[in-house]
Amino acid sequence: MNLIEENFKNKEENKKKRTTRIILSAIVLVIFIIIAIIVYLMYLRNSQLRLTLDGVSNERLKNILIFEDNGTIYVPIKEMAAYLGYESYNGEYSNRSEDQNKCYIINENEVVNFELGEEKIYRLDLTENNKNYVYSYMKQPVKGIGGVLCISTQGMEEAFNVSFEYDKENNRIAIWTLPYLYKSYATRVLDYQYTELSNKFVNQKAILENELIVKGKNQYGVIGLDGTTILEAKYDNITYLPDTGDFLVENNKQVGIMSKNGETKVQIMYNSIELMDSDAGLYAVKKDNKFGVVDVKGNIVIYIENDEIGIDISKFSQNNIKNRYILADSLIPVRKDDYWGLYDKNGKQVVEYKYDSLGYVASNNKNALNLLVIPNYDVLVVCKDNKYSLLNSSGRELFAIVADDIYMTFSGGETHYYIAVNDQQMDAEDWLDEYGITTENKNTEQ
């Protein structure tokens, strides 16, 4: 081979090597580009908000969340209700209407009422015979957004009995419903050597506070989610009290209240105990067929010597009364023998036992509706010898007991209140405004 041929051959080989290097470099570059694209797509995917409902991804539910600049997340009440197995309606459950400033949600276990601008929500347990509402507070009030009523996610936890977890760093939201959590823990208690998890609706709510009401061989106790003992399984029955976080315990047909720390708050000595008002911390108690009131520490507020505490509010369904134990904002109705008196929340008797009944029950007037209190004015209807008067929240009669009727009417979507004396009728709200018992200046007298 001559020098010319050898030189040519070397050039061809060098050219092939360069081509090979270029191809390899291109392949490496393409691989890097593909990896970069995959990493970017994963970044995009991970940077997007992901929401799961009971462990299952739910894009539609994610899209109804409303993020505010201050970090608060809101949800439309009615839309959220549909996802969580509730029905929803305008107005109030006990006083149904098309008022768009109010709404309520309902399922087989519970009703919850909301009102625009209010932090307090009222709930009614449909699984119990008791028809008394209880209430709780949200950190942010009900808000109107886009023409619909919305609550914060903290309010959603409170109202819908769910757990809401937001991992802001990883942009992940997990919502766990009470039925799902109950099923998850129902079998787990077997590992802790208990026979079953209480399926009573109010007891299921304890799960949201990391507590389980369990049954041993024959008796009930309370444990943590990890199986640690909170209350020993030595009680005939236990009922969770979600408003206070305590437990109503029963032994030998007598009940008391225990805290989650094992502290006896109310001695196990009563036939029944029922929460009257969580803000005031009062319980109605029954012992030997007599009734009284104790506070959250078991101290007697009203002696257990009465024949009735609270009033049957079923006759006054149109009056939208949520608490049968406390009327006109601060009056506790108490009956001894055949007469009714009134106490304040501190246990002071403000009205002696002298009234035949509380409230007006319509009879002859076909248009009249039963009336117990006039809302917004906090005044109570009382009756003696078939005559009527009104009391303010201090227990003072606003006029002598001379009225023949004090009643309400409902027509054309409007409610009116009337006082009838000697065949003359006056508008009760006009009279209350005229004499200084106004909605802005309640319970004062001119």
C-alpha cells in the first residue's frame, strides 16, 4: 500500500470515529432530554394539588375548594354535602323556608344548621329521642362566596364529622369521613383484645379526637388509637359527649361524667344527665324522680327537688326554639308541683313558682299559632289563670297578666306576633319597640 492510499484510509477511519462519537453524543443528549422531560413532568405532577377522599383521588372535589389570600380554604356547603352523603336545603330544619341566608344539611344521623355571618352552628342528633339542639363554634363564620354559603375547612370538620389534612409542603389534601374511619378501626380493636368498637353514632365521633369507645367481655372502656387505655373497660355503658370531650359513664343504672384524663367530673349517682348549655357548662340531672342542675364540676346549681327542668318545645315547632332548657337567652324553666318558676344560669331564682304554664297554645283562633318566645326580643310568654303576659330575660313582667291571647301568625312568608286584650289587638313587635324592648336594645325598659 502506498502512502497516498494509507493516508486516505486513515482519514476514512477518523471520519467514522467522529461520526460514531457524534451519534453517541446525540444519543446521550436525547437520553438527558428525555430524563429532563420526565423529571419536569413529575415536578409538574407533584407541584399540582392532589386531593383524596377516603384514600381515593378525587379531582372534582378538589376543584370546588376556594383558596383565600390569607391561607384559609373554604368549601361551598351544599356542594360538599353532595360529596359526603348529605342532602342540603335552604332555610332551617325546624323552620323550613327558602331563606338563602340559611341552609341545613341532613343525613340519617344528624341535622346541622348554618346561617350567613354566624360562627355558631346548631346540630340535632336524629338517632336519639332527645329533640334538643346542641351547638358548636367554627373559627371563621359562614361566608357568602359567588352567591353560595361557604364554610372554612375547619368548619367543615366540625359540621360534616370529617378529618381534613393539608400537607402544604407537598401540596396534598386528604379527607377522611367518619364512616370510613369507623370501618377502619372496627377490626383493629380486636388486636387490642377488645370484642367490638361502639357503633353508636355519637360514640363514633370520638374517633375524630383519636379515641375509641370499645367493649371488653361485658363492659365498656375508652382507648387511644394505638390501644393505650384512657378509661378502663369497667362501665356498663359509655356515651361520648362531643361538646365537652368528656364521657357519660353508667354503672348499676346510675350515670356520671368522666374526663379523658380519668378525672371524675360528676359523680356516678344520677338516674340521667343531659347537657343543657355547653357555654354555661350546665347539666340537667335526675335523681329519684326529682330534677336539678349541676355544673361541669358536679357542683349543684339548682337543687334536685323539682318535678321538671326544661319544657316540651314540640308544641312550639313554628317558634324555631333550639334549646328546651334555656329560654329567652338566659331563663331556665323549672316546675315544682303544679307551678312554673324561672332561674338564671347562675342558679339564682328570678321568678317564683307561680305560673300555670309557659307559652300560649292556640285554641279558638284558627289563624293563631302556638307561641313560647318572640325571637330577637328574648321575651317569654307566661300564663296564669288563663291570662297572659311577657317576661324579659331578667324575669320581669313587661305588663300585668291581663292579655287574653299572645300568639303568632304566618302568612305570605312573613311572621307576625300579636297581643289581644279585651277584644283589642296590637302588634307585639310594635309594642316592644315602642317601650324600648328593641332588637338592638334587648331586655331594657323605657
